[in-house]
Amino acid sequence: MPLRETEWDVVTEWLASYLLDTVEPHSALLAYGFPQDFLGGLRLGQVSRDNARALVHASRRDIGGQVRLLEVVTALDRLAVRPEIGTAREFLARLRADAAAHGGDVFRSCVLQGGCAAFIDREDLRETLRRFVADPEKSVLLVDGEPDSGRSYTYVFLRHLGQHRGFRPARVTLSRTSTARQVLERLAAFLDAPGAGQEPFDPTGLNDPLPSLELAVHRMVARATTADERYWLVLDECDRLDPHSDVWDLIGLLALAVYEHAALRGDRAPRLVLLGYGRAMRPLPYDVRTSQCWDIARVAEPDDLRRFFRQVFREAPPAAAGAQETDELAEVAVDEVLHAVRSRDGNGESYMRRLCAAAEGAIRVYRSL
């Protein structure tokens, strides 16, 4: 599973403190094996943190670059004597697991985040995403479903796919009080990564945001289109919006903008993902109707859980276990997980989140056998 933004921030701090705190950053990177053609694309100066951010930004473009960067981090002598080295090695192990899975069918993955996070069922979503990724004519993905059905948990799978299919999901979680300006500023902040070679984005350019909203949306989408990373713009929990929120206007403008940029720039244009967006909600612009993909999330049932465990256990069976023993273990896991979910206090967690947490516990027990 790819590292989270906060984890990349930690990697950046390590590089700034233990590798790039030098007046010769180029020589330091050459000494650790970075190729000359890669370094030629970096803008290195005299500020170690800026250099570290540029290095991380450039290395994140593909899995190979990420693994190479963490291999360098774990080889830093000054980090090796500190407690954080364990975390660095765990990051490297996760990225190596990603690299190993890269050649397989990543749409069928059911255990993510280095083998410790469950993504149960969602067969329709997997195939919808396969078609969505493959078809440059599709620019908007909408995920509907009942509360507690795992709509927002879709984002976990999007992060997994982004690592293997070369896009970066940029998520903003909505609330009843969200405004169009707030959401646009949050999305624009994802595009202000170091190394982009552009000035920080001003979401309006004018003091009066309402007349400039459409212009600001097109500027932001154009910026995402020309970025050296491909972006998916994810708006989560759309069903929490106030019916009169101006975010509904923003969503329509975003859908139209990504559609129009896709017509010109193809797969380089960002895509829009709307989680918790029901068919009864405000329709998207008419022009976008043929570029939409829909998925309906549902709560996983015992048969879904059974198929999940059979796949997980068969992919990595205990040394002495045959197919029959593996299936018997899957039945035990189903019973234990359902019992744990029924007896667990949710503390505000959705049913699917509790189900996945219990399944992850069962996987840890299984792998200890």
C-alpha cells in the first residue's frame, strides 16, 4: 500500500536531516546511487528541506522510484542508529510488497497496505474501476449506496489502484458546513507540491469568489492536467452536504471541467470521483451524462466474507494445509468475524469498517499459524 501523505512528510524530514544537510546536495545524492539523468531533473539549492521535498516529489512518480528512495533512507548511517529506523524499514517493506504485486491483477487484490488491510467483496466496484481506468472517455465516477455500506472505504482501494495505475487520488471529505471556496482551496493545495515549477495556486484570483468560481475551477483543472502526476479529485461524503450548499454548484463545474479537459488532453486530465452521491441528488451537467460510471455499494454478507477468506487463505496457505483445511479455516474465520462485529461497540464506526477491522484481526491470527 502506498505511503500516506503524513508518512511521506516523515521521509522528507529524514532526508533533510540525515542526507541533504550539506552544501553539496548533488554530490551527496550521487554518492548514494541516484542516476545522473534523474538528478538532472531536480532543482537543488541550499535549503535542505526544499531539496528533500523535491527529491521525494520526483521519486514518487513510480513504484521503482519509491523503493529506490526508501532503500537509500534505510541505508543512511545517521538514521540507522536511531529508533526511527524501524519505521523506515517498515515503509520499505510496504513499498516492496507493492512492487511485487505490480505485475498482477491489482483490481482483484483483497488485502492491502502491505498485507494488513482488508477490502471485502465489492466485485462490481472492482470491475467498474477496471473499465473506468481503461476508458479515457469516462471522466466521472459516482458511488452510491446505503449508509454503512462502505462507500467512503472505496478511497482505500483508490489509493491502492493509484499506486499501480499511475494516478494520485486527492480527497476532500465534505460536511454540512463545507463551502465551494473551502473545497476548491483544499483540492488546489494538492497541486502545490514542490517540484511542480509553478506558483502556489490562488483559487479565485478575485476578491469576490462567486463570479470567479467557474474560472477558478477551470484554472485548477488545467493545472492538474499539466502536472507531472495524474490526479483523481475525490469528494467524499457528498450526502452530508447541506441541500443549499454552493458545493453542489462546484461539483457540477468540476464535472464539466474535467470532461472538457479530457476531450482535449485525454488521460492527462484529472478525473472526478464522488463518494456518497446518490441518483436522487442534483444531476450533473447534461454534457457529462455519457462520461459517467456508477457503482452502488452494499453491505457485505456472509457469502462475501466467505469468498474473501478463501481467496486470502488459498493465496498464502500454511505449509501443511491442503485446500480442504484452508476452506475449513475460512469457515472458522467467517464465524469469528461475524461474532466479533455483533459484539463490538462501534463507537461511531460504520458496520463495514468494523467488519474489515475484525477481518484484519483474523488475517493476523491466520498468518501466525
